[in-house]
Amino acid sequence: MLWSRELIAKKWKWIDEDDDWRGLDLVAQIRHRETPMECTLEVLWNGRIKVRFKDEKGVYGVTPGQAIAVWSGERCLGGGFIEKSTDIRSA
């Protein structure tokens, strides 16, 4: 099994670019039926975002090309497409 604690997402689009998400409790969701996972975000370059999952185990089966969305409560803040996983380990 493959687990990942962080990933890089590309083609990131904010729903409201003026929103200040820093300091908010954030969750990220990759697949529609997956449970959203607590995370932190880091803005990189050229429409890329680093998503770090707070759970020690991480998220199972992170695959390039999948969509990812980030939420604060019931409000979707934005999303993009997974470019690569940066911390994959075998469990």
C-alpha cells in the first residue's frame, strides 16, 4: 500500500483570490467518497500549491492527475490537479 503525507498540486484556482485562508482550519479531499483530511497549504510558484496532511499515516493512493479540493468548514476555497506526491512510503 502506498501512503503520502504531502503533494504538489498544479493549475491551482482559488474560488475567491482575495480570501485569506491562513490561520483557518483546512481539510483537503482527493476522491469524492474519501474522508477530507486536515492539512496545511504552502503557496509555491506558477499556480502550484504544496498540501501537507496532518495525519501521520497520510492519504492512500495519491496519483498524478487526480483533482484535489481544499475546504474550510462547508466552504470550498479552491482546488487543482495533483502533479506529484513528495512523500510516498510503503506501509
